[in-house]
Amino acid sequence: MTIHLNAGNLWTEEYVRKVIELNAQHKDDDIQVKSLFGSIAKLTPTARSWNRLPYLEWGEIDRLIAMIRAHGMKIRYTLNASCFGSLQHFKEDWDTKLKSDIMDLHSMGVDEWTITSPLLMMQLRDMFPDDFLEVSTIAEVSTPTDAVRWKKLGANGVNLSTNINRDFDAIKGVVATGIEVSILANEACLYRCPFRRECYNLSSHDSQRSEELFSFYPFRYCNEMRMKDAAEWLKARMVLPQWMKIYQKETRVNWYKIAYRTHPYETAIPILEAYMKQMHAGNYLDLWPTISHLGKTEEPKDKQYISCEKLDGLNFINMFVDPIVDCNVHICGTTCRICDAVVESMQR
């Protein structure tokens, strides 16, 4: 079975042409970029503050969408704000701008959407009966019941909570509901991060990251935790490029989301190339589009190194396929120290 990638969209012609080129190079490797996800500044609600997003005129957007569709890919537009503020504010925005923006995008060929809000899910299902509607990973879907609830609201697909990325039984349970399942492969957020909900809420309310407020909260806080304890990188539920086939075989998940959409071309392309090649033997941290600039911290991959080659030599992922330990019943780093021990062994 072909692995389908949903890759971040940088909204530039240079980037789109490179994705087209990579698809051509790997057409016989059972892997293809099938959709590009992302959003545009100030046009629609998203889980990124507007100063981290590109601003394009409608004509430019229309041209890029046409190029992407002409090469067999889709735009999966992110309407993934975790909070809209008050219901009154959302209603005003919906009536004056948001609904119109969505209809304009749809007329340009956008017929796939990633959504966090149940209300917005229901609104779009009423508007576009045949569109593909996907639940954002921000909604933290982690059980079959979660998936079925969303299906009843109109969802066709779901990006799983990254917390269950290594819980193979949980993934298989969601797959069994019949919903299209996608796994976010390269987000290195802290495992069960205490800042995660607030992080997305602040961004959804357009909190700009250029001002030092509360010591660049929350990005500096979580990044410094990882810089102090390298095992936190391994505890993060990253899926290496060479592990996608293992996941596909064990869980029947064919879709993998590759994140980097608010980062430069020079950051994005090496990550995408690694996933297209389905192999990365270098630094685990190379696959994560860093947020160090947002927290004004040091660049992690310049200071820390976790060898993916050594991880594979230790059969690391197989510890979760045939679980040696159940992460759900242990205190990470206390009653289970597998990730700590692996990182410590690499640093000796």
C-alpha cells in the first residue's frame, strides 16, 4: 500500500514545484505527497498566530491551488483554531467574513478541511456535503468513542492525538471505527505536555511571539525542559521516516502528517525529503521544525544529538509494537525509564 503524506504548505511556487519534483522522484517507492495543509494570515481562524503565516492575495492563492490540483494533490485547509472566543464573537465573524472566506476558498478548489471546533465541523458539513472534513490533532482524539462522536458530527477523517502515537492498540481501535486515520509524525511536543492546551489557545487568539511576555511563555518553558533533559526528545511521540512502514503494517494507517508549515523552505525540504526517502539515520532532532526562535532559546539540534541509526539498532520502536511497558500505567521517567536509559546509553 502507498503511504500518503499530508505535508505542510509554505504557499510559495518554489515549494510547490519542489513537492511535485519529489513526488516524481518517488513515484515507484510507494509514497506520495497527496495533500498540502496550511492557512493564510488573517483570512480564517487557525492555530497559528497571524504573524507566523504568509499573507497572499486571493489571486495568488487561486494560482497555487490550481498548480497543486493539476499535479494530483489537494489543499487541506486548516480551520484549526482551538478557541474562537465568545460565541457572540464567532457569530459576528462568521456572518461578516469567515463564511465568505470559506466559500471563496471552496470556489478555488479547496474541498478538504482540518477542523478543531465541533461547531465549525457541523457548519462545514452543512455547507459542503461532499467535502473531506478532518479532525485536527488539537482535538486530542485518542479512543474509538472519540472518533465515533466526531463521525456523527460529520468528520471523514481524524488526526490522532500525538499522545497515542506509540500506543498501537489504541491506534488500531480508532482505525476499526472506519474513520480515515492520520498520524502526525514529526511533532516533538513534550509527551502529555501541560502547556499544550494553553499554547494553542494563545496562538488561536493571535498572541504574537515577537514580544517577551512572561519569558516567552510557553515556548521557552517547554524548550528549556528538553534542553535540560535530552530524554524528553525521545519521549515525544515522533514517528521516524523508516517507522512509517512498520506503523502501516501494524495499524493499517496509510496517512502521515509532516509538520513545518510556518518555517522556511530551507528547514522544510530536508524534513520532507527524509520522509519521502523513508529513512533518516542522523539526529532525531533534525526531523522537528524547531520553535527555539519563538522562545529565544538555543537551537536544540546544535547542542543535542540522538542517533536514529542507534535507535534502530536497539529496535526502539519494537518496544512499543510488542510493548515491553505500557506507557499508560507508568509515570514517565519514574516508574518507567526506558527512554531515559536509551538516551543515557548514547551519551556515554
